Amino acid sequence: MLLWYDAQMHRIEKLTATLSQVDLDIRQTDKLERDFFSSEALNLDFYETGDSYYVLQHQELTSKLRNDLLDLRTHPLIPSAHLRHRIDTLRRSVIKYETTFDDLVTKIYQRGFKNQGYEGKMSEHLDSLLKTPLDKLYLYRIRQAEQRFLLYKEESQIEQVNALLIEFQNHIEEFTQKEYKNIAIRTEKRTEWKELTNKYETLWRRLAGTERKIGYRSKLGLKGKLNQLSNQIEVAIEDINKEVHKDSEDFRKRSRTKLIWVVSASIFLNLILGLWMTRKLGTPIKRISEAIHNVIENDFSVEWQPIQIRHKDEIGRLSKDVNLLVSRILERTAEVFQQNEELQAQKSELEQQTEEILAQRDLVESKNQSIYAQNEYLEKQQEKIQLQNKNITASINYAKRIQKAMLPSQNRLEEILPKSFVYFNPRDIVSGDFYFFAEKDDKIVIAAVDCTGHGVPGAFMSVIGNDLLTQIVIWRGITESNLILNELHNGIVQTLKQEETENRDGMDISLCVLDKKTNEIQYSGAKNSLLFITPNGKVNQIKGDRHHVGGVARQIERDFTAHKIQPEKGTRCYLLTDGYLDQFGGKHSKKYSTKRFQLFIEKLKTFHIFELQHEVERNFIEWKGSEKQIDDVLVIGFEV
């Protein structure tokens, strides 16, 4: 019972420590955020390299915070569904906070500082105009108004710069008309100077727009959203802390009451049992003890007189065993004395061998010195390798930021398709899987893409695939699912010159086009399937075509199939790559498989759409267990 009580108290202490650590981590993220704005936002090294110690620490801390909240949710001392829901809400707030902070860092990096970013390029164009014979007063006024805006962040200052740019454009017209009589020279100068002015104006509008999104004050823009999320998270963790501490204190009181009753009963039973044992066993054991003590006092040289106890229970068996044991001990004592004499003879032989060993030790020590020198050389080589690995890892981490910036942000996903989620879990730092969301002419295009390979090679293919999909859907306006895959295939063949090189790289994809007017879904796939579950719980599967997108196997031209469905309201659709289905795990270390996933999403029909990402992530972690993740994992779900 004491062990049980100690275990329960240890659980409570561990839970309290976890809550305290979560609270400490939240405060530390706020401090890192403030340190970034006060130090890194004015540091030229950040704008030149894109690397920031504060951003990296912020990412690691928020990732740890999400994992701690996930552990906290499954803690056995938190059985309340209401409290688990509040922890889930807090975890989603932390994810939004992390996404908003990354967006804010990206905007600040784009804005630039001094000779970097938009601000640096604007300064270059203005310096070029200052070298022309145009009136410098206009340019000094523009620069002064620009600097006032960067300092005070007022909307009126934006309008002032815009008005000054219009005046300067008019000045260019008047100056060239007056100073250059030759039409060709006049046209050339006017075009050159207006082009510089237009470039400056374009950058100026981008900078002003970026500042609006960042937020002029701490309550506006991304800064305001970040502060709001931070306050929500602090209030939520404080409420959870209070509720958990109250439940823990109630549990302590109940456990102490149970412990007191059990200990009292145990003491009473032990007293009764002790009295009975004393009367039953005390006298025979005393006789056995006196006989054994007599043998020990005479240094095992006395003649043994067997103990006569005629009990037929354990005491009787004990007396027989003691008689046999002491007889054997006396026999072994005589043998030990004889062996002792033999050992004395062996001692002199061992002393001689010891002298030989000491001589060999000196030889070994000299060899050890040589080994130490070799170890020092190997340690230096290891330090060089570790430095190279650090530099390579830093480069890949920067590539991860680029790839993350390429993918749609959480805010963008909520705008396009509110009832949706994305579970994205790369195997390495960068991923060969990527997801694509776009809206064109009242149609929403959703795609889950698995490129050839993973890690850095797969990431290169994901950049090519994302760029081609953007051109096809956004720029060219193609919104038929089969035509999108046909054009994507042709684009990969052309980009990688696969007809000439016979390069076989490509991608597997499942792609849906949702018509917002008719609610119709058009689906096309390459190797991957569409799974959807109707409101009555029936799971359906539409398989994709059996050839890849890209590659020159069998034939170059591909014609993908378009499947059309008219789903009921409340139908949930799932697009995923093979990383989830091929993951080994479970008791027998088998692949997860499509059948298991169908049964899993059937169980999720009663869950709210916003709980699905957590359930998909939890299910994957539990299935994988201690197994190594074998591939990038991507699951997209949305509700019609």
C-alpha cells in the first residue's frame, strides 16, 4: 500500500512539475520574442544570413511545449474530458502562436534594414537618381518622408510619400522637356529615370504593405495577433493549473485516508500474528539456536550432538536440515585447513609471477602513451567532422524555412477551407512530401504530393512540383483535375529534360477540385487514392491511375482519369501519401495499411473536424512506437 501511495504521490509531483515547466516555457517564449524584436530586428547579420539564434530557440521551445501538452493530455490523473478539451484548445493556440511568429519573422526579414531587403533596394534606386542632374530637393524630401514613416509609422506619411513621388514624376517630364531638345535623348533619359522611380515606388508600396501586416503598434497586425495569442495562452494555462491543482489536492486527501485505514488494519493483524508465532515457534527455535552457538564458540571443533525435535511440521524439517548442515560444515572445515596449507605453497609461486607481471606492465604503459597520442589526433579529426556536420545542418535548416515559406500558412488554409486540417510530419529536416491549396474562379484545388525520395533530394522535387502547380492553376487558370495532372506531368518531363536524360524522377499525387457553387468534387490521382466517409459512416475509396506523374517509363504522354462525385453535406474527404500507410509498428511490426486507415477514419466520424489532426497524429505515434519513421508523412482532411 505504501508503494502504491508513493507511486501516486510521484505521479502528482510529476504532473505538477510538467505544469510548472509548461508555464515556464510559455514565459520563456515571450522573452525570446521580445529579445528578437529588441536585438535581432536591428541586426544586419540576420538580414544577410536569414539565421537567428532567438528564432531557432523559439522554434525548439514551442515544439517542446506542444509535446509537453500532448503528454499532459494523456496523463492518468487528468480523466476529465472537459480538461482534455481545454488542453487541446491550448495546444492549438500554441500552434497558431508559432505560425504567427514565423509569419512575423518572415515579414520583418522581407522588409529589411539599412542596405538589406526592401529598404536596402529602395536606397540603391534613390542613390542612382541622386547621381542624375534632376533636382535633388525632391529626392531629399522623399527620403526624409520615407525615414519619418519608418520611425513613426503613420498612414499620413504614406500618403505624403505617394504625393511626393507624383510631383517627382511631373518634374522628370518638365526637366527632360526643358533640358533635352533632341527627342531621342529626351525619350531615353525620361524612360531611364522613370524606370528607376517606378522601381522605387513598387518597393515603397511593398514596404508600406509589409509594415501594415507587421503592425504599427503592438495591438495591430501580426504583432497584435501575437500579443493576443500570448495573453490567451497565459490565461488558459493559469486556469488549467488551478483546476489540476484542485483535483490533485482532492486526490491526496482521499489517498491519505485510504492509507491510514490500511496501515491501521495491517498493524492490528501483525500484532495478532506475532503473538501466535511466538508461542508456536519460540521454544524449538531457541534450542536450535543454542546448539548452533555451542558449535561456533568451540571453533567448529566440538563433536556434534544432533538436535532432537519430533515436530512433524516446518520446525521438525528445520531441525533435520540444521543437523545435516552442521555435519557438512564440520567436514568442510577439516578440508579447508588442508587446503590452506596448499594455498601457502601457491602463494610463493604467485609472488614470483607478480614480479613478471610488473615488468610487463611497464611495457604496456609505454604502448599506452603511443595510443594516447593517436587518440588526441583522432579527437581533432572528430572536431573537424562535427564542425562540418554543424554547417551542413545549418544549411538544411535554412532550406527547411524556405520550404515552409513555400507551403500555405495555417491562416491561408483557414481562409480557403475552414473545415480542414493538415498533418505534416517530415522524416528528415526537409521533406519530399508537400501539400498544395489554391483558389481559382470559385474552385478550390487541394493536393497531397509525394515526390521521389525524401530529405534534400525530395525537397528539390517538391519545389519544382509546387512551382508547376502554381503556374498551372493560378497563372494558367486550369481547374480540371485530370488536365492539372496532365500538365504537371508534361512540366516535369520538360523541366528535368527526361526525354533526353531518361531521368525517372517524378511524384505520386492525389488531387481534388471542389466547386464552391455546386459542391461537386472532381478527383484525379497518380498511384494514390481518395478516401471519403459519408455522414452515415460508409467509407469509400477511389483509386488513382497506376502510373506516376513524371518519368519516361513506358510512355511519355499521360492521360489521367477524372472522377466526379456529388457528396452529401458533412462528407469528410482524406488525401494522404504512402508514408502513413507504409509505417511499420504495432505488436508484430507490420505496415499500417489502407484497410487499417479506413477502419480508423470510420471511428473518427463522431469527432469534431478540429480534433482530427490531433487524433491522426496521436494514432501515428502510438502505432510507430519505438520503430524508426521510414518516410515523410502527409494527411489532408476536409469536410464538405
